[in-house]
Amino acid sequence: MTRKKEGLRERRRRETRQEIRAAALRLAGEHGFDKVTVEMITTEADVSHRTFFNYFSTKEAAVVQAPPKLPDEEVDAFAALGPAHPREILADLTALLLRDIAEQPPRRDEFHATFALAREHPPVLAAMLAGFGAFERYLAGIVATRTGQRAEDEAPRLIAALAMTALKTGMESWVAEDPKDENDSPMPYVERVMTLLRTLLGH
């Protein structure tokens, strides 16, 4: 599927979010996370306090890189495929996540910095886990739309949890590596984990 071209407003929102996050991570590296304030982040990113809080609720949230929501047209196409065996739905969901990573590749240096902060600061870890949890519930809702179930039903929640576990495991392996190119793609790592998951499920 060809992804719908990003509009100017959407691109600017994505860029602003990225600028704020980069500023927060940069300041954390320079001064230590405990000494960083929202005011310092807004000054560094050249945005207002109001703009900051339009994107993030806390400074902890600003350094956490939770997965972004998937494009509406791709979610609609996934849902339109209709009910199928859970393994097939899981495969389609993981393919959707891989496609999103390919379209919007994350930066290894920023993920590495975020994971390091999460290990050292419990509030950052809590914000990271909350972000991943919210995304997992979002995925369960997408699966439920396809299967005709409720998002809180067991099958959508389990499929979403498996896809999310594979995604997190692959990203963690990617961050743990130390290649010369810090901006390389996590795709091979996530693909490897998802292939292993399909093997474990006998598919």
C-alpha cells in the first residue's frame, strides 16, 4: 500500500514533537536529567510552555519515545481484511508495524539515550511503560475492529501483546548493539524477532 502523503500540518506537528524530544535528551546528557526543567526544554527547543504541554504532560514524557499511531488509511485497510485465524491477524499486524518502522525509522542514538535514562530514573521508566501500554491497548482496538470483538476481549489483547512484545524485543536488541552507523534501521532486528515468534507459534 502506498502511504498517504503527509500534510504540512502533520509534518510540522511531527517535527515540533521531535525538536522538543531532542532538546530534552540533549539537556539531560549535558546537565543530568534531575536538573532539567520544562523551562529549560522550552528555551532549548524555542517553543512556548503551552506548546510543550500540547505535546507532553511532563519532562519524563518528553524523553520517552512511545510508538506513534499508525496511519488511518493503513489501519482501515487492515480492519477491512476481516476475521481470520489469530496467527494470520498477528502476521498482518506485525507487518503493519514493520511497514511503519520502515516509513518512519527511529534514531538509534535517541533510543539509546532514552533507554539509559529509563534504567537510571524510575519516573522515566514509568512513563516509558505507560506509553507502551497505551500503544498496546491501541493495537488491541485495531485488532478488535477487524475481528468484530471488543478491545478488552482476550483475543485482541493477546494478539496486541504478542505484537508489542516482538516490537519491544527487537528494538531492545537494536539499541544494545554498537555499530559504526548510529542511524541504521532497527528493521532487521524486529524482523528477526517476529520470524522467531511465528516459529514459536508453529507458523
